[in-house]
Amino acid sequence: MAQSGSYRKYLPDLSIPRFSTMQKQDAHKYAKDFKELKAPPWLHGLYEHWLKLYQEPFKGVTNDNVVRNNLFHLQDEGVPVGQIADAAEKVVKRSNLEQKKRLMYHLDSPEWRTWSNPEFLLSDKGLRLDEVDADMRQSILQVLELTLSPQGFQKARAAMRINHFLGELVKSNAVCNEYSYNFALFGKPSKDRPWGFTFYGHHLCLNIFLYLNQMVISPWFTGAEPNGIDEGHLAGTQILVREEKLGLQLMQSLSRALKGKATVFKNMKDDAMPPGRWNRDDQRHLCGAYRDNRVVPYEGIRMTEMDEQQRQLVASILEEYLLYLPVKPRKLQLEHMLAFASETYFCWIGGHGDQDPFYYRIQNPVVIVEFDHHSGVFLTNEEPAKFHIHTLLRRPNGGDYGYALRPLVPGADQGFVAHY
């Protein structure tokens, strides 16, 4: 865990053009300049790559480019979808005609896949919380609060507040603030038909599918730079501490032989990495924005090679990554994931001393979670540091966005009787 305030020696020079220009821009001008000026070039290159990936029809993340079917099923998870739908409908009713056009998409719209985690507003859809009035903003947050567990909602709000703190550090709160997030609906909010929503912005992206009393929260991305607030009335706010602690605890508990087998690369940027395994923005994580169809081969050690205490640590890590889910769906979905113990892999990049930055991934046919310490984007540290963290979760084999569940939903009555 990073020491509080350890990031401060890497605060950037705010007089350089990057920041002096950013301080004069709103989110739209900032994104427009990025797209037109193509700067920074490495990130713009990644953005162009994302747009190419977006042209592919959705398939789902796999380990071998073959989608395994019949892994996901409809089940009673006790989710109060009716209450969530009512709250979402209040957002719709509060919207004017132009806002409704921006807010509402067909359930199958590929626009659902255009979320991304950089601070750039690359896909400007839905309603942006810092551009609506306080009542509308609270209505949107009410949808999120009714959907997530109390701990999950607290985590999301902490990520948003840390983003605001970052904006204060670089004097650019018009781009990075507590409400610089977009909300869009896919499908009509309903208690008995499938629908969902996306909530996305810098370092927080949640994609949520709902049907009857069941939910899927995937893909999601949560990050922070720095990962805590060390001054002001929110001092002490931190996120992603437990994900880091549990992952390191698991790695350190392994025997020397298993540590070696789990380690796929010794260095965070390793000469042995093949082309495409590392880039300046995603760095080591594989399943972020637009990577809906990525092939991610299994690496590392199987859960069945671990002892009972280590297997429990795997379960605890997965449970932490399911924190956004309410208690009952979290329990049921964790049980589903753990049913694939013989196909659950744990891999590692980097050192495993207490102060070492690292990457880890847990992967099986129905879940992928990734944790990665990053080098600076706003801060100036050239090497990965414990105060800049990216985490994410995917449901492979078509589980993202509830795609695997959609064919299981009974269709609407196709018959029609005219009444005169």
C-alpha cells in the first residue's frame, strides 16, 4: 500500500503547455483538441485502435477465440429491479426532448461498448452529471445507489471524489471533477423486460444489465491516481487497498516453485513481453475499454495447485471484485465462479516484496479480474507506483453486458389482434 502523500514528490509542473492549456478548457474542448491535434500521439494511436476494434460485432473475451456456450443462466438473485426501473424512469421523465435523445438507446445498440476510462470525453453520449442541474444529478445517483450494494456505492463515490481531488491537484476541475461522468440507458427501464445502463468517466466505468430480479455488472473499470485523498474534508478517502493487499498476500503465500510458475514476467515492462502485451496507456492490463473480444490465454497456476488457505484468498479476491453487487447476487455469482476451480488461473507480473509494484490476474471461463500498478499519467513517476492503480472485471464467453443471458429471455408476444 502506498504511503499517504508519497505521490506528492511526483506532482507535475503546471506551467507546461499540457496543463496550462487544460486549465482553460472544458471537457468538450479538451476532447476536441485531442481528436484533432492527435496529442499525445501514443494515446491517440490507442484511441484509433479502439475504433477499429469497435467495428467488430460483439463476441466476448475468450481464452482461445472460441466462445463456450451455456455458462450463464437466468436465476433469482433477489435484485429489486422494479425499484431501480422506477428511479431510472424518473430520470427519463425529468429529461427534456433533447436530453431524451441523448439518454436513451436500444438495448442492442453497439454504443454500449463505447465507454472508456481516460479523462478524455471520447464518446459523448447520455447525460453528463456536471452538465445537468442538481435535481437531475441526484436522480441519476439514486439509480446508481439503488443498483449497487452500499459498499459498492461508497466505493464508486470515493472514486468520483478522488477524481475531483486529482482535478484540484492539476487545477483542471472543468475536465476532472466529482461529476465528470456520463449516464446512458439501454432499453426502456422495466421490471419485467431486459434493460441496462452505463455510467462512465475517468477511472470509473460501470456497465449494468438488469432483468426481472437478476443483474450483471460487467465490464467494469475502477482506478485512481493517486488512490487516496490526503488533505481537505475528505482526507483519508482511499480505494483499491484491499484488492492490492489480498493479491500480494496470495502471491507471498505461495511456495518458491509456485511463485515461479505464477510469474509470467519478472519486470513490469519486460523485454520478454511480445508485441502488444504492454502499451503506454493500458500498460499490463488486457481487458479494458473496447477489448470486448480479446483473446486472453490462461497463464500462471491453477487454483487446484494451491492449498486451502490460498484457495480462500482467491475467493476473497473475487468477492472483493464483486463488491459492486448487492449481497445475494454477489453470493450466487461468487459460487458460480468458484465452481470452475480446476479452470481458475492466477498469474503475476513484477516483484512481490512489500514495496514492489505488481500486476495480477485471476481468470476462468466466467470471470477475469485484473489489478495493475501504473506509472504516472498526471503525476510524473516514470515507473509503476502503488498510488496509481487500475482494476477491472470481465465476464468472458459472452457474459459482458448480459449478452449471454439475452437469448434466454422469453420474447415478447409476436401476435397482434386489431381492435376497432
